[in-house]
Amino acid sequence: MASANPYRQHPRASSQRGLPALGFEVVPPDELEVTPIAEGPTLIRCSEAGVGELEISLFGGGLIIDREGVLHSRASDEAGAPAVRVSLPGASGYRANKVESGPLPYLYVFAVAPRDIGIDAGVMVTVRCKTPTWAAADAVLHSLRLITRIGRVPTQPANDDSGVTPIPLPVIGRKDD
């Protein structure tokens, strides 16, 4: 099911675009069409026709001073809904979700970052899907690994996320908030 080719954005490539020096790696399932985005904070769009789309973008600022507050605000503001704490295999932060109208009514926004206090950047994952659950988006989220400027790829949940239990599958469509 998983693609043999992971998608990797190196921190250096991010900074060359004028974005924070943070990268990531994901392994999209074969059913997803993966489209790199050439400009702006959005780096990749994964889509499955008629089912859903997932975008990954970078943001910076304020995480060293108020990591939790910035991540909470980013997720909540982007979704227009309350956010709850999450821990993914490669990062931790917040998730907000709501149901809108349209062909892809279910919206999930994840604002996550590594625990490295020297990294003033985070990753925003925005998922829009037709139904409350989408297995391909879950697979991408569970494959997410953040890459810092010194090349480390954290593989443990949140690097040091005491008190937060990693979210099991499915991530999309959970009723825990």
C-alpha cells in the first residue's frame, strides 16, 4: 500500500525558498497523487480524486517563546474551531477539525513542531475529505518525520512529550475532542 518513494523536503531547500529551516519526510500511499508546490509556504499537496486532499506547509515565529500557544493558535485559527493536543510519530502539537459544506466537508488541521528548542518553525498539515475518515491521510500523518537543520529525523512521538499519548489510527475522524 505505501509508496516505495518517500517525499522528502530538506531544511536547506525550505530556507532557500525563504521559509524556516525545517524539513519533513512522508510516505504517501500509492493511491495518492503527490504534487510538489513550487512557491509559498505550502510544499506538497497529496490528493485522491473525489476522496480528499492533504497539504503540508511550513510556518515560523514565536515557537521558542510560546511553543504550545503558537501551535494551538495556528490549528484553531486555520480551522476556525477549538484545538486539542496531539502527538504524531514525528512531532507533537494541536489538531482542530470541523465540518463545512462542499464536496470535501471534513476539515482537519494539524499544527505540529519538533521539541528542539532551537527550532522556531512548525508544520501545518491540512486535510479536507469527503467522509469523516480517510485511510490515505492517516497513512501520511503516521509516516511524518520532521527533519531539523542538523539533520536529525525524530522518530519517537514528540521527542519528549510527557503526558501526551500518541494518537493511534485513525487520526482522521477521531471523536476524542
